[in-house]
Amino acid sequence: MRSTSSSSDFGLLKFGFYAAGGLIFLFLAILFKPFEIVNAGERGVVMQFGKVQNRVLDEGIHLIIPVVTRVEKTSVRVQKNDVKAEAASKDLQDVKTEVAVNWHVDPKRVNEVYQRVGDQGQIITRIINPAVSEVVKAATAKKTAEEIITKRTELKQEIDNDLKNRLASYGVMVDDVSLVDVTFSAEFAKAIEAKQIAEQDAKRAEFIALKAEKEAQGEINRAKGQAEAQRLRRQTLNPELLQQQAIEKWNGQFPLVMGGETVPFININPADLNSTQQKR
């Protein structure tokens, strides 16, 4: 009986020891966390005693050495940042531009970016905002205010290319740049409106002048036509043509009476002419 009771007590003691060990291990695992989970759209920057390591952790679970190793997770998803920049055009007009930049950190260089620049907020304030402002000023200064309006696509493309080249050296990839809004001073806006009104008035005056010119040309053409018609009528009434028309219409009989101031009128009867010829 005593041996059975002793073995049972030993088994309970052994179970309690294992349970306590498991709880202690679980507590230590929770406390020191010997693993790290990198979520989708993130990369892990590994640091040992605060020093950034060369390796980058991909998505998934990774074993680490507690206390010694720490993992800083960085997003590599596309981010959107709006930047307002003020610049001057080639003809010294004030231009305010709102630029929307879509960007992301190069997944292979997150450790370098974190080491050189910092986290996402520091990337925006230290790198992206100053770069956008500088690139917009440089691109805007190459074009007049009118060209900025009429060649907005070219301006956007130039800003896009320059910004990509500038930020790529920091490990920041530019996906797209959009010119959300471009505004000028109130004085320039009034000047543009006045110019548009003047251009419309000029086009209207040009249309009126062209219409008057066409109407005058029509009058000239009508006058030429009338003159040509009169010339043709005079040609049709010349003596030779009248004589020809009289000959064509003659029935072959001479007039019965002919006379004048010096020659007495003689009645010529064709029947008498015929009888006379027969007597002869």
C-alpha cells in the first residue's frame, strides 16, 4: 500500500514539475519572443545590439535570438504623398503646384534605407518633400506660364523622370507623379482672361473681314459676268451677222417698188418681166 502511494505521489510531483517548466518556458517565450512575424507587404530590418545587419527578412515567421536581435518592420507597399510646391515660371510668373507622388521603398534595400534615412515618416520629411520641391522648381523655370498650361503633360513627364532619378539613389522607387493642381496669381489669371477675350475678338473681326471680302469678290464676279454678257450681245448684233440672218430669211422675191431721191419709183411686176422675156 505504501509503495503504491509513494509512486502515485512521485508521478504527481513529476507532472507538476513538467507543468511548471512548460509554464516558465511559455512565460519566457512570451517575454523574450524568440521569433518574429513579418506580415504581407512588409520587410524586416534585422538589428543586433542596435547595428543594422545586411540581411532582410521576407514575409513569414523567423526565429531570432532574444535580447540580442531586434527586428524593425518596414512597409514596402505603394504610399501616396501630397506635396505643395511654389515656383516661378520662365517669364517670372508665380506658380503654385500640388503634386501627388506614389512611391515605395525598394524591398531589397529596406535595411539601407532604414539605416541612412529612417522610417516612413522620416523618408517623407527628409527625402521626398525636399526632392519634389526642388524638381518642380527646376522644371517650372524652363517653361513660360502659357507653356505650363498648354504643355502640362510634358511638364508632368519631366517632373516624373527627374524625381525617379533623384530618389532612386536613396532606395525610394517612384511609381507615378500627378499634377493635381496648378494655379497662378490673380493678376496673371486676369491677364489670361483678357488675352482670351482679345483672341476671340480678333477671330470675330477676322471672320467679318473674310465675309466682307467674299461678298466683294462676289460683286466683282457678278459685274464681270454682266460685262461679258453685254459684250457677247454686241457681237451678236454686228452688221455682218444681221446681213447673214436677212439672207437666210429671204424668200427669193424682190420688192415691188424701189425708188429714191434721184431715181423715180418703178413698179416692177414679176409677171410683166416674164411676158417681156417671152416676146423677145
